[in-house]
Amino acid sequence: SSFALVSLLVICLLIVLFIYRRFRVSKQRNEELDYLASRDPLTNVYNRRSLFELMNIYFSKPELDEEYCIIMADIDYFKSVNDTYGHSVGDTVICGVSNILQSSVRQNDIVARYGGEEFCILLRQVSQAQATRIAENMRLKIEQSLFEDVSVTCSFGITSILFDAKTPIELINQADIALYRSKSLGRNQVTVWHNMLE
């Protein structure tokens, strides 16, 4: 009877270990899937959906940050890069620009691919003046870089939560208007949103 009891205990222990191992594997797989679902597959920065999820959190809990800024960045004349060098070089350019954007911000800041060659950067606890310096640093780094012997520039638009946007979409639209202003003034520059731009 003692042998049967020991055998039963061993079997129970093995079952518990098996269930625990399956749980750990399942949890790890779910974490990997969550990570992949939140990332752009080409650049590995956040995707647009994840960006809006994070921005909705900040808008629902304004006490999280007294101030944060949005930078919209767009690669200038990107269509001509694809047309001249092909889409694989175009992808290299997008990845190279993405790497520069990521390396220019802190770990808790958010870089997201917003569209084809457009990126959105969310800077927490940063003033509009600080965001302008960060964007200018990004602009210079990109201008001075080569991506498979291809040089590109970027235009930037900046806005701050202190400019009274009521929704994430409105905040992004402000940065987009500032970005459009940079492009209309000749590209490869940084513009801060103000209501006169509208």
C-alpha cells in the first residue's frame, strides 16, 4: 500500500509539472503573439493600432503626464526612392530612418510607423522646446546618413498636449498640419503647430 501511495504521489507530481510546463509555454507564446500584434513587421517599431491604444490611455488618465508631445516625421520624396532604386532599397531606407528615430529617444518614448514612410513619435514628459530639439537632432542625423548609398531627408511636425487637443486624432492632426507646413516650405525642416497654421 505504501508503494501504491508513493506511485500515486509521483504520478500527481508529474501531472502538476506537466500542467505547469504547458502553462508556461502557453503564457510565453501569448506574450510573443501580443508583441508581434503590436509591432510593425518591417521596422519592429510600434504599429498604428498600438500607438492609438497608448494615446487613449494617456487621454483617459491625464495625470500620468503633465506634458507630452507628438512628432510626425515623413521621408521626403520617398516615392522617387522606390521608383529609382526599387522597393527593397526603399525598405532599407525606411528601416534605417526608423533606427535613427528609435536611437534618438528614450526607452519609454514611443516610435510608431504611422503609414508607409510616415512615423509618429510620442515623447512623454517633454516640453515643446525639448521636442523641437529632439526632432532637429533626428533631422540632422537622417540628413547625414546613407542607406545603401541612398541619402534622404525628413520633414517633421510637432505638437504638444498643452495646445488643447481633445482627442488623440486631433493631436495627431495638429502634428500632421505642422508636418505639411514643413513640406510646403521646402522639406527637410521642423515646424511646431500653432492655430494660425489651420
